[in-house]
Amino acid sequence: MKNFGKFLAAGLVLVAFSCKKSECHECHYDAAGVEVELGEKCDSELENLEANGITVGDSVYTVHCHAH
């Protein structure tokens, strides 16, 4: 029974560290001096917005995301 407890504890630790937590932040861009809120973005959507910006009409704006 003692070995089972150690095995169970090791399994729980492994599961806790192997689960990837979602990374979410509030995002916005600035257009003509006005901050335009995009809301909370997570994981790959967050990474893509920060890397590529957002296209509105013919303009591409830099997106800023940060934790509040």
C-alpha cells in the first residue's frame, strides 16, 4: 500500500506539470490616437495577433497584449 501511495503521488505530480496552462491577456491596438479594445485573447490567437498585428480595412495595426 505504501508503494501505491508513492506511485499515485508521482502520477499526480506528473499530470500537474504536464498540463499546459492557457496564456490569456487583454489586447488592444491604437488607431488615430484611440485605443481599440479587442478583449481577452489566448494561446495561439494571442501569439498570432502580437506577431502579425490586425488588419482593419487597408491598414495593419500593431496589437498590444498584456496582463491586467
